[in-house]
Amino acid sequence: MATIEQNQSLWNGDYDWCDAGEEWSRRFGNSTAQWWGSLMPRVHSFLPASSVLEIAPGFGRWSRFLRPLCEHLVLVDLSQECIDACRELFRGDAGVACHVNDGQSLAMVPDCSIDFVFSFDSLVHVEADTIEAYLKEIAAKLKPGGSAFIHHSNLGEYARYYRFKRALPKQTGPVLQRAGLLDNDGFRGITMTAERFRMLAAAAGLTCQSQELINWASRRLIDCISVVTLAPARPVEPMLMKNPDFESDAARIKQWAPLYK
């Protein structure tokens, strides 16, 4: 279980932020290539926007790309270390507000004030209770017509396999994974699935417009990108896509990225 306490400890002291999160974009080449080659094509219809909220920005890897595309950017993270880094990154910019939270609440954000909520490569590490809490908060913070783009875990779809892997002796799992005999779990929340996200969104008064199931340093589709909006008068059947080529796309982006620095 990826608890709030584990995440708080990991990202607020235990983890070495010497590369400011850039290490997670290396298989795309770098974060710039990943943003323009992978993320911007997925969020272009929501941007620019007047007000954007980013949940769990870390050291601002995506925040620096979001900032020119909005008038007001709100950054919320449970890690004081991360928020301090974001405040330094945007020092002197009155259009950016940075807040430390408890890992679930957005109480510092006024209701009905946000056009677009963005979270990528962060909420994959939380369990269903945290996703449920954030979806309830997002429903309150979005303006009418607003949307949220949330990258979360789908590890629960393979819960039996990954529970077996996590039950192996401490040294055995990593060795078998490096040998290609076990699949990566990436410290994902094991209680989350795409289906559960849809149910939690509906309970919060949100409608899931689309879901893209992706692999992430794995063969299995352990992640999901979900787009939600405030629930319309009529139910909407979400568009669902299984994309086992996400890792292949990353390799292709890394291949051409050096040509266009």
C-alpha cells in the first residue's frame, strides 16, 4: 500500500531531488521532449486557460510548461521540500501560488475557481482513498465547463500478480525484475484501477470523459490517464483506449529529441 505517510516521507526528505525530477523523463530524452512529444498533444484542448491547478508538482517539472499557458497557476503538494523548490522556481511571479497540503485536501483553493486541473507522474503513487478525496475536492474547485487530467495507477487490475511480487524476499524481486522475469510496479497504488476511478469520479459528481490505459516501464498497462469534467445533465459513456505502445512512443521521442534542442 502506498500510504500518504510513505509518500510524505519519501518525497519530503528520503528522496534525492538532485535532478529535480528530470530523471523520470530520461526515456523520452528529457522533460522538454516529453512535454511537447507526449503531454501537450494530450492536453492541448484544455490550454491555454485562465486558472490551472497542478496537484503534486514535485520540483515543477511540468509547472514551467503550464505557467505560460495560464494567468494563474496554483501548485499543491504534500512535500514542503517540493513546494520550497517551486517557490524558488517562480520567485517574484505573482501569478503563481504554492501550497503545502495534507496529501488529500485542496482547502486552500477557492471553490469554483479552476479551469483545468493537471496531475502527471505523481498520483500514480497513491491509493484509492487519496484519489477519492482529491476527486471530491476537484469537483468543488472546478468552474462550470472545467476539466481535470489525472494520471493514476491501474495496478489493481493486476493485483494478484503484484501482491505475489511484493511478497517475495526483499532481494529477490529486484533481481528477477532486472533479469526481465518480473514486471515493474513503479511504487503504484495497488487499490486503484481505471474502473474504480470512474466509480469514484461519478460518486464525486464528476463524469469521466476518457481513459487511456498505458504501460510505464512495464509490459502490463499499470497506469491510466483519465479526463473528467463536472457531470452533465445526461450520462456520458467514457472513451476507453488501451495503449500498450506508450513505452515505444517514449523511445521514438527520445530518438528524435536531440535533433531539435
